[in-house]
Amino acid sequence: MSSVELILTQAEFATQQCPKPSDSTLERAIDGSLTGIVTYIKLANGEYQTLSRYEDDIWVFPASKGTKATNTNKLNLNFTTITDTQMKRMAKWVVWNKMKEGLAVSSLRRIVITSNGYFKWVLSSDTTAKHGLTAFTSNAYVKYVNTLTSTRKSESKPLAAITKTQKFFVLEDLYRYCKAFDFVKEHPWFESSACEQGKFVGEAVQEARKKPKTLIIPDEVLIPLCQFTKSYLDRADEILASAKRADSLLLRDSCIFWLLLTTGMRIHEVLGIKRGAYRSETRDDTTYYYIETVSEKTHTGLAEWIAPKIATEAIDILGQLSAPLQAQLEQDVLSAKEANDHTEVHRLEQISDHICLAKLQMKNNALTILSGTTITEYRLPNLCKQIESDWNLSSHQFRRTFANYAVHSELGDLRALKDHFKHWSITMTALYAFNDNLDAELFEELLREKYLVEEEIKQDWFELDSPIAGGGMAQKIKKVRQDGEHIKVFGSLQNMAKAYSSSIPIRSTGIAWCTNDDECRCDKSEDCEHGIVDKRHLPYWEGMLVQQMKLMQLDDIGEAGRAAAQKGMERCEKVLTALGVDVEVMKQEINQREHIEVINV
């Protein structure tokens, strides 16, 4: 980029902008004479400041083009790594056309990176470089990519289908935009596509869409994390008063933890929250909180997320933590204006009043928004270290974890943190479905997680070695899953389970599943025609068994009380036995644990 960033009037800016794609601009792109402004910022006085031009080898985008979690260096497109002149011109032409189509900076960066990889492969062979882009050389590139592996956590494995497909998209882009360049001879694959070459088609696509790649944070990690971070929120006033850096950092990280966990936001959406950016409303004696921030993922812009009160408390704490930095930022804005540093003024105004301000120590403590990379790669794993866990915690795990808990809450099977998710119900799901201000993609995530959870539950019912108990529905499933001839009709037990389970409604009664598609008031779901008890309910039935055993030890409940307790014991024993439990062994274990004298009924 030129060392001098020009300030232009509106008329000058209009004449120096890169022209729209045309035959003449294409000719200039081919011979290297195309020039013009590609990125810029508009100043308060109506003038424009140039950030980068087409002829520059590094294109710099303004902060407003990235998300709040985007590192500054990821707002640059670096063409210097493409050493061949013609190839660099093609890469620029493709990127510029994609940019005009509205592609995000992160996607443009991926095009530059994958183009560089392809061109390096081309230049590694004189023959390939001489022949250019043909169906033959493209086929050779496909074979080469199929030999590549990815290494994560010291484990090497073949590239995923979607990763290979993205590499092959580069060849299609070159053919689409650069057919006039000498290098491009013919379509990379006749009667095929990048998706087909990468085998990202049919079942592979459906599997990728349905199967979540993101892990759910397990309870044995999540519960200690909640306890640890909540203790910091509870001591917020004390920590803010002491101003100890280590404690302040953990307080900040704890607040971000709770915002991620209780809202389903992405990290850039959390980092985009401004001080006091939430509202509340009360309906039927219940108060709902809504947090406002900007979502860049789906170009939604300003959007709202339903949240519990603890999330708004976290926002207030982060606002107090960032107050000194906000004061410094306002002074820095004034200094930048005095120095006519319009780029810095624009950058600072983009981050002003946000709750996650931070300092860049490597750049003279310049103020910025806390990096999403820093949170995911350093600060969240550090929280795990605090509880002595080796779980590789990252920000994107919270979104699916949130959806999973919300779905379990809606099904009625509440687990840990149920107090914080008590607002999740069919009603709250409906709010997401019909409120345009709320994150529509999060609602889709909830539906997808609901489908996955329900499918997992129902698939277990049809497994031959999976014990289930209950009334008519349970008996029908047992009969069907043992019918070998019936399974052959569907091709596999799994296909048969999917076919049957898709028409079975499900909700939890706490101690069983109810498959009635209407309201059921039965209090004996283990015997009800629509009831199914599976291994997920073992803890509940064991708990009830403990209660009945304790009741049997009481000497002041009378004969009627003892009879009721005995009947309860028999009920528990029946269900537990049906689920494959050795009840006598369980009683002995309960006796040792609870100090209850075992009474055989």
C-alpha cells in the first residue's frame, strides 16, 4: 500500500474508484494496468480516505468490515505470497469480483489463501505451469489434494470433504472470471463440479448438515466451571474495588463465560455488546431480558437474544471493568482528531462504549476490542486450568451446549443449571420463531439440536440390548426390533428406527417418556399405554427407591403409611428390574451409602 493515504473529495473519490467489471477493466487487469481505490473510509465531513488501491499487493479493510472478534491482521488481504505475476493478477481479479458481489472479508481471505495453495502447486511442476488450467491438470490437482492431511492435536487424518471442496472452488472461480487470461484453457471438469470432486454431495452433505461437529461441554466440566466463574461474579464488587489484575481478568472471563452459556451468542456477538445494551419486559409475572448486539454471521445487523438476569449482571460488571479504558478511548479520539489521523478516529469510534475493551501491549497499549482468538485459544482454556480440567474449551462449544440444555428443558428433562434455563419452554421457543428481532439462526440451531436429541433417545429404544419398560408403546417397540424379516424391509435396524421414530412424539414426565400426542394426565407413566422408561431414567427410579426405603424405617407413619411405602418399593423394583438392574445389589449399595437397613418386601 502507498505510504501516503489520500484524503479525497467526493468528486475525486468517484473518479478514482475501481470501475465496475467490464471488458475494458478486464483487459487492464490482464495487462496489469488496472488501478483504482478498493477500500476506504468515509469521514464525518463527507470526504473519503483511501486505505488501499487495486495495484497494491496488500488490501486493507476498515474495522467496520469485520466482526468485533476479528483481529486487525485478518482485515488484510495479502497477495505478496503469490509470486507469479500473471497468477497474482488473476487472484486479484477473482477477489475483486467476489468483493463486488458482497463476499465477507473472511471469505475473501480464504480465496486468497486457497488460490495461493493452488498456484504453488502449479509452479511446482513446469509441465503444469505450461499447460495452465485444463481438465487434465485439474484432475492432477484433485489427486494431489486427496493425498493431503490435516493435523490437529498431533493426529493426522485426510482432509474433510468440505475442505477439499473449498480448494476446488478456486479452479471454478478462475474459469468463471479469468477465461480471458492465457493461463485458463478450459473448464476444470466437464459435467462435474467442485462439490462432486470433493465428494461433498448427497449423503455427505446431508450428514454434514445434520451431524454437529461442535462438542457439547460435558456436565463434569461445565458444573465446576459454573461454580468457579459464579464465585467471581458474586465477588465482583470486592474485585472491582481491589483492582488486582489477575482477579480482574478472571472476573472478565467469567462474565464472558456466562454470556456465552446463557444466551447462545457467538463470540463476536458477545464482544459486540455495548454498555447497558439490554432491556426487560414482564409478562404474566415473569420478567424476560433481551440483550442487543450486532450479528455479522448472517448479515442480520442489530438483533436481540433472550437471556436470564445473570447475563445482564455480567454486562453491568463488564461495563464497570471497561470504564477506565472507555475514558482513555475518548481521550485518544480527541488526540487522533487533533492529529488529523482519520483512520484511527474511525477505528476508535467503531469500538467506543463496548464492554470488552482491551489494550494491545504489542502496539503501545493501543485500545481495541478483546480478540475472539484470545478468548477461544487462551482465556477459556485458562478457566479450565483453574478447575484442573484438561477439556479443550472454546467459544463455539457454548452455542451448541446452550441449545442442548434448552432442548432438554423443553422436553422436561432438566439437568444441571435448570434454574438458569427455566424460561425455556414451548412458549419461549415460539418467541424465537415469531420475533423477527431475535436470532433466527439460533432458533434453527435449537430445532436441529432438538431433532438430534430426540433421534438419539428414540434410536436407543430400538437397539436390541437397550432395556426399556412401560406400557403398550414400549411393548410394540420391543416386538418390532426383534422382527428380523421386518428389519430387512427397511434395509437396517437404524433405517427402521428412523422410519418409526419420526412419527412418535416425545416429552418427559421426569420419570419416563410420554409418547401421547395430546395432553396426558397419567401419573403411572411406566404402566401407561403411551409411557416408555429407558436407561436415562435410572437415577430417578433409584432416587425414589431410596425414598421408599427411608420411609420404611420410620415408626410413626402408621399401617397405611407403611403400606403405601411398600407399594412404592414394589413399583420401583418392578421398573428397575425391567431395566436390567439387580435390585438386591442396588439395595445393598444404597444401604452402605445412606445407612439404611435393607428390608426385603
